[in-house]
Amino acid sequence: MTARLPSLNGLRAFEAAARHLSFTLAASELNVTQTAISHQIRRLEEELGIRLFIRQNRALALTPEARDYLPGVRAAFNDLRLATDRLLRKDDDKVLTVSTIASLAAKWLLPRLTDFQESHPGIDVRITTSTSLVDFQRDNVDVAIRYGRGQWPGLRADWLMADELFPVCSPSLLRGDKPLRRPEDLKDHVLLHTNVSDDWRLWLTAAGLSAGISRQPGITFDMTLMTVQAAIDGMGVAMGRTSYVQDDIAKGRLVVPFKIALPADAGFYLVSPDGRREAPKLAAFRQWILAATQNKA
């Protein structure tokens, strides 16, 4: 049997009062009197048969039951806000929100986005970056660019491009005192790493070198974008991925000191919900980005 839901006003009062730990501040936020908040909370406690607040002099505290209840109430209100936003924007074919990781956005997508805007001036593109996977049911995102093997249940995944792994550095490093003509010379240089990446070890193994070289003192960054920039600035040798460094190589900011490249075991995909009617804005973006990757733009 489905449980009867408590009063929506009572839940709003509870969420606001729990967040502020103050009936006064909750009343101000909801534009009602403090007495109204108190009545709504009391009624909610009666409906639930559970005490939610402990009132001690001028202090207000949550009971253990209220602390357990609050995350679910907050999540429900957040779902309502997101659903309402999607409802009001469902016919908005002028705004396209694209989610990807910051490094790919900065080093590959943004330099090419002008071409899309010139071809589709009526579409307002919004880029949001995150390392988390997009939840299309909850997040206000139309399409995402993900790295992986293209197997995400319930999602359409269009292949975009694959990377190769290879060392890159500033041209000035090749003119320095320490030679960088053979992979073995890496032991005399600072290696630049990206956090939670095993690229250096994989490439060194493929090059027939000891993976221990990757553990020598170096510099580690939490974003590939920063690692690439450090290489451009001549701070050391970075492990490059095609999509992140191809423009910098083409413009002479980076060079590839060795001819050994290791194919990555995954690639980038354009991902969107499967089974939905595709909006014209998304169809236009899909057509553009597939052409851009096929042409190696």
C-alpha cells in the first residue's frame, strides 16, 4: 500500500528550518511568519508521528530521525526543481548544453567551436565541465563527450576519435644541455604527470624501458590541461594524448622527440539519451562534431 505523503508546505518548512536551524530564518526565506513555520512543523510532526526538532532555549537542533529524513526531502525538492526546469525549457531549441572534461574542452573543443557557431548562429552553446559521468535524468545537459569504450546502457554513443600516447616537450628542451634524442634520455629529465594516470608506465613498457623511470621525482598535476601547459613552458616532458596536444604540435609549441606512439585502449564518444526524439539543435551538433573528427579538424 502506498504511504500517504505529508503536507508539501510542511516539508518546505522543515527543509528550510533544518538548513538554517532557525524558524526565523526559514520564515524569512519562505516569506511567511515565524508562527506559520512553527505551525507547519508541528503539523508535519503530527502527520509523521515523529519529533523532528529539539528546542533548547534559543537553539534548535535536529533529532536523529530528522537527520535521516532530511537528505531524502532535499533530494525530492531538487528533483522537482530539475523537472520543472526541464518542463519549462523543453521547447527551447536555442540552447545546447554540452558536458565534457575541462582538458578536452580547452585543448580540442573550444578551438573548433567557432566553426559550429558560424554555421548555426541561432544555437546558444553552453559548455559545462566535470569529471563525473552525466546523469541525463537529473542534470540539465543535452549531450556529453565521454572517454571510454562506448558501452553505456540506455545511451546512444557515437564514436568520435581515439588517442595515441607519446611524449611531448617544448622545442627549447631539445636545445638544452641534457640530450633528448633517445627514450633512454628521459631518465635525465623531469617527467610531468597527470594525477590518476598510468600513461607514462604504459608507454615506457611499450618502448622497452623500465617502468621505474616513471617513478623518478617529477611534477604531478590534477588536470591534463595543466600538464600540457607545463610542457609548453619547458618544465619537463609530458605524456601527450593526440586530442590534447595536436594543435600545440601543429603551432610549434610542442614537439614529439621520439617516434614511438602507443594506441590508447579507449576513445571519445558523443553520448546522449537513447530512444528520445532528437532535438534539431542536438542533431546539428552531432552532424558537426562527427564531421570535425572525421576530418581531423
